[in-house]
Amino acid sequence: MYLVLRIVIGGIFIFSGLSKVLSPYQNFLYIIQDYQLLPSWGEVLTAQLFPWIELIVGVFVFLGLWTSWGLRGALVLSGIFVVVVGQALIRGLSLENCGCFGGWVHLKPQAVIVLDSASLLLTSLMLRNISLTKKISLDSYFEKA
Amino acid sequence: MNKWQSTLVIVLVLVGLVAGAKIYLAPKKAQINIQTARAKGNPQARVKIVEFIDFQCPACAYGMKFLKTFIGQHPDDIYVQVRYFPLTNMHHHAMISALYSECAARQGKFWELEDLMIPQQGQWAQLISPEPVFQAMAAQVGMDINQLNSCLASDDARKVINDEKALGQSLGIASTPTYFINNKMVVGVKSLQDELKTYFPN
């Protein structure tokens, strides 16, 4: 079960990161601007870097490489999404699309809160049971080698 | 190969593959065709803007109002061309509003119709069918209604709109409004304003 969870969570982050990395960064920048949280230079930096961070965290979790760190990264990212989207909803900002998956999938912000809260929970569960989570992984390969 | 070396290899391969995919999928540059009834301003202007919009998109309406004012302030320095990018999965009237706009353009009344359609977007967007409103607007700007209805019934106008949307997608557009300012892509009115400040610092 933990292997499946790891692959699913890793896959979601890979999909999320790829959907933004393969698209011009200006599309994600537009979404970030809607959240009205950062100064302009911060928005541009986030738009260019964040998708790569998501992608790399996703790959590490998916492959089970540096699994604990990858899962901690996923935890932080999920927490950030919940906070960012939550504050937008509390402030009543108009968000047609969360921008989580670039232009590939459109999710309402409320759905994102649910999805990312579930991700937080499941990632925490995997971290608590790290030996089961790493059962079939690159980490276990290197530990045996 | 130890774990650190393997990690480095995996990261380098990942970055290389994705960067390669990005380069391969890189959008082509927007070309401005000045032979269009959907353009205004000075064709020789130092700042040329191609604007991809959805007429039911509130941000696009805001952008059009902003650009109208901006062109008024800098009539010789700006050239704007409008292209269609209806977000039909999000906006029920995106296609019909684009069709009326294209048919208006064919009668040389594109901007006159936009001057009515854009400010009233909030009202017609709520309607089950905005066509009676658009027909009234068309009459108000002096369009030939028979010619308009023939245009609406033909496939040609729809093809133009769909072709422009496909062009937009090939340029990497995912949202509206998207602008190409001297071929540099910016998305949203805030980025448009920021980019225009680099050309017009005062």
C-alpha cells in the first residue's frame, strides 16, 4: 500500500511540475499574480523555479531516492499550496483555475484544498512508516549494495 | 556508482530530457500580419502588440479598456492587433461573441462593436443567449444585418476563429489575455502594464 501511495504522490508531483515546466513560464506567472502574495520579482522567480522543484521532488518520491527528504519536500509543497490557495479563498480573490497543473487540468481552488490536504495526510503517513514506504525503491537498492 | 553519483546522474538526465523537450516544443514567434481589420494604431509603431483574447473573459475586457486608453495617449507609438482565443470549455458565449466580432470585422465594424460589447460584458455574459443583445449592438453600429446573419451561418468565420486559436496554442498560449509585445509573450494585464513601462517609462 505504501509503495502505491509513494508512486501516486510522486506521479502527481511529476505531472504537476511537468505541466508547468513544458509550458511558457508566463502562463504560470499569470496564475501566481492572481494570488496577490508576492512582489513582482518574487512572482517571476517563483514562476520559473517552482515547477522544477515540484518535478524533482516528484521524481525523487516516485523512484524512492532520498525518500525521506523527497517526502519532506512533498509535505512542504503540499502545505504551501494549502496555505496559498486557502488565503486566496479567505480573501475572496477571484480564481477561475488554481493553476496547479498548468493548462493541462483545471481545478477549482476548493478541490485543490481537498487534494492537497489529502496529500499532506498521506505523505505524513508515509514518513511515519518510512521503512514500508522504501520497500521497493532506489534507497533500498543502495542500502543492500 | 554510489548513491550520490546516481543522484547526480538522475538529476542531470531529468533536467536534460525536460530541457530538450522544452526546446523541441518551444512555441514559434508570433508574426504580425498588418493586413487585418482587427488592428488599430500606427502600423509603423515601435511597439507592436498582438493580443489573443476571449470576449467573455473579464481580464480581457479590462485589458482592452486599458489598451484603448493607452493607444489614445500614445497614438503614434502603438499598434495593436486582436486575435481570437475563445476558452470554450470555460465560457459558454466565447465562440458566439468571437463570431459576431469576426463578422463585424468583415464589415469594417470590429472596433465599433467592441466598444459596445466589452463594456457590457458583465450583462450579456449572464444571459442564456446573448444573441439578441449582439444583434441589437450590430444594428446600433450600422452593420448590414442580412450580411451579418449570412456570415454567422457560414463555416468560414468559425474556421478563422479556430485557426487563430490553433495558432495561439502553437505559440504556447494557455490563458487569456495573452499579449505578444514585439514578439515577447506576456500573460495578463499586470504583465502587459509592466512590459509597456519598459517602453514608456513615464
